[in-house]
Amino acid sequence: MLRKIKIQNFALIEDLEISFENGMSSITGETGAGKSILLGGLSLVLGKRADLSSLLDITKKCIVEASFDIDSYNLETSFERLDLDYDKHTILRREILPQSKSRAFVNDTPVNLDVLQKISQKLLDIHSQNDTLTLLENDYQFEILDALGSCASLLKPYTDTLNAYKKVLNEYSHWATLKNKSQDSLELKNFLFDELSSINLKEGMEDNLESKISSLSNIDYIQTSFSQSIELLGAESTGIIDRILSVRALIKGLSKIDPKYSLLNERVQDISIETDDLLNELKIQLDQIEANPQELEILQAQLDQVNTMLQKHKVTSVLDLINVKNKLENELQQTLDIDNKLKILMIDKNNYKERLEKFAHSISINRKKAIKVLEIELRELVGKMGMPEATFNIQLNPAPEFLSNGKDHILFQFSANKGGKFNLLKKVASGGELSRIMLAIKYILSRYKKLPTLIFDEIDTGVSGKISDSIADIMKTLSYKLQVLTITHLPQVAAKGNHHFKVQKSMSNGKTVTSLKKLSNDERIEEIAMMLSGNEITPTAIAHAKQLMN
């Protein structure tokens, strides 16, 4: 609820501060007194654009501040989502500096205009004959139906499911694209993997192969070397072993003469034993050596294959080849995993789609029920406001895809005359008709949801008599549920207000300025009398004014 407005240095307003209360407040004043200026100032805290031409004194900054009680609006989540401190007594402020710069604040926290608009639109709703475009927007028309149809309990799970559905669709598209790209190289990857797998790669195998090949390639030299070594060690009389035996006998004799030579004797014995062992090992190795051209050919082929793979994959070791093979294996496995992933995502997609269809169907049913109620109530209400022949035809048509709020397209059609052809509301309704339709809709909506403070700017222009009484009664009834401010030229409407404010011009320091004054009961009677008699207060007008107020 709007509690207070402060406006400084805006248009013809020098310094204005006014408080508002519950119920219906009427704002009146002569044409040109500045009622539109008041709304212009309020539009700044709604996030509208402004420039230096809005300043009364271009050397000073303009300040517009609106204070609200928002305890009953359940806006804690909205404030948190916008990273703002919540306060049940919230102040929206807008400043326009002489340098044409604009600043906005919510509870003294600087914000951009987008944030200001998101907060202010939940607190203040201004309507005039020239500003009823929201009624023509499909989103607002759905908002009306959904409020009447109690669709909130369906829209929340629908929206959550739709978000999950879109996420699955994006994932499916991602993996399907990846699969298509992978499919092009799948055959090549399979070939390369099989090629590397056929080699039975093991770390260090290239050194092992080279060693074996070297042995088999030099078999004659190896056999000759072993044979000559055996001859040198074991030949009688001239062999190393026989000579070591001779040395052993000599040293053994010395150790018997003098014990100090015992250590030498032991060393010669060790050498003798080791030499015998070496001779036996050489004989064993010689016996195991045999030429094997076939194995040599196989080993050489394996080494050639390894070298070919090293060159092919541009790496330097078998370990690198093993890494290449492992990478190919992982990529092939991923391709298989993609197929499984796509199958799972397809199941999820179908499940979400089925749930969305059910939610959308239930939402459509509720909306169609609400349409019947809305058409009847709108016809009755606008009939009371001077549109007795007006009828409404609201149609829902199935959409081919899931939309953000269901699966419906809406046609909000209107006919102002009996038997007239229905056409889209935005094409055939006049500004006055739209403003009264909007009043009727707000009246209906107020029974189903919490509405912000409503400001009606001369939406009763062009009507009089009984019709003006009906408009006033509807506004008055509406004000029982929410705060209503109405700018009006009609005494019948002004008299219905719980509170009455007058916009007036005066001179201050040689300049024309606009002010807003709250009228006492006697002042109200005089103001309404003037509105009735054309600015001339007569006893008859006074009596009529008192009658209207009662």
C-alpha cells in the first residue's frame, strides 16, 4: 500500500509531501492544475525514463520518493532473488541530477531501472485511457484466466517440468551432435585400435626385441666366443684352470709353513671354485645356443611392426603407443556410452513430455471454466458502466508446442454492439472502453489475488449520470480489498472516496507551482459543489454535494 509520496523539483512541483491511507482516495483539480504532473512523478519510481526537461530548476536535482507498506504482499522471495534487503516499510527513490544522470534506490540500495521496475510493478499499477496496453497483451490475459481458474498449483509444477524437459532436449541435442561427429571417425578409430591391439604392446618390448634379434643375428660369433672361452679356461696344461690349480698348490704349501698365508690360500681357493663355476656356465650357455632363422624372421617382423606404428602415430616409445591405444579405447567406449546416454535421455524426454501434456491439459480445462465466468462477469460489469450491448468471446486454441505457461493460444475478442461481429480487443475497443474493461477486470481479479495499489487516471472521462455512479460504486467496492487512487472530473466518483485531495496551482517566488492538498470534510463539500455547478458554489450545489457524499 502506498503510504507517502515526496516530490522535489519536478516539473511544476517545487516541494510536495503527501500521505495516503487505506480505501479510496479521490484526486480532483481544474484542468491544467497538474494532476498529470503528479502521475509523471510517480512514473519515475516505476522506472520510466526521464531527462533534464523534467526539472523545475535545472541547477538542482529532482527527487521522487514513494513509501510503501508491503507486509501483505509476500515479496521476501522477490527481494532475495534481486539481492535486495527486504523491509516491510519499503521506500523507492529516484533522483535526476542536473547532469542528466539518473539514479534509483530501493531501501537506499542503488539499483538499475530494470530492478526498480520489477519491484515497483508489484506495488503500484497506473491506468489511464491512454495506458491500457497491458490488457491487450496475451501474458496479462492469461494472468487473468489463471487467477480465476486457480491455475497456480498447476503452473508451478508445469514450469518446473518444462525447465527439466528443455534441459533434457538440450542434452539430447548435444550428445546426438557428438555422436554424429564421432560416427565419421568411428571406423578409422576401430581400425587403429585393432591394429595396435594385434601387436600385444608391452612397455620396453622394443629393447627386448632388439636384444633377441641381435643374439640370433650373431649366433656364429657367440658360439665361437663361448668355445674359445671354454678352451682358454679348461685346456689341459695351458688352460687357466690348470694354472690356477698350480697356484693353489703353491699357496696351500705356504699356508702350512706359516699361518699368515692362510688368507691368501682362501682367496686362491675361491678363485678356483669361481673359475670352475664359470667354465660350467659357459658350457651350459654354449649347449643352449642354436641357430633359429625362423624365430629371427618373426622377431624382426615384430620389431618392424612396432617401428611402423611409432612412425604412424608420431611417437617415440612403445609406452606412447600404449597411451594412444588406451585413448582410442576410451573414445570408442564413449561412442558406445553415447548410445546408452541417448537411450536414457529419450526415456526421460518422453516421460517429461507425458507429464507436460497432462499438466497442460488440466491448465486448459481450468482456463476454459474460468472463461465462462469471466465472460459473464465482464458483460455485467461493463454493462453497468455504459456498455450495455458489449459482449466478450474468449477462445483458447491448442498450441503445437509447449509454451512457458501451458499449451494454449488465446483470442480475447470483443463486440461493443448487439449482434456485432467479434474482433480482437486491441483492434476494436476504444480507449474509454478499454479503461472501463480494465476496471472491471481489476474488480474481478481482486477476489482471486492480491493486487497492488491501483491509480485510475480519468478513466471515467466521457461518461456521466447513472454510468458515473456505477463506475464510482465499482471503484468503491474495489477499495474494500485494496488501496485505490482515482483522478477524476466527476463529482459522483470524487464523492465516493474515503479521502479527497485537490491539485492546485499557485505562485511561489514569481513561479507557478503545483501542490496537492488533503481536503477536510467541509472543503470536500465545497470542491464537489464546484464540480457540480461549474466552479460556482450555490446552495443547490452544496445540498447535492452533501447528498452525494452520504
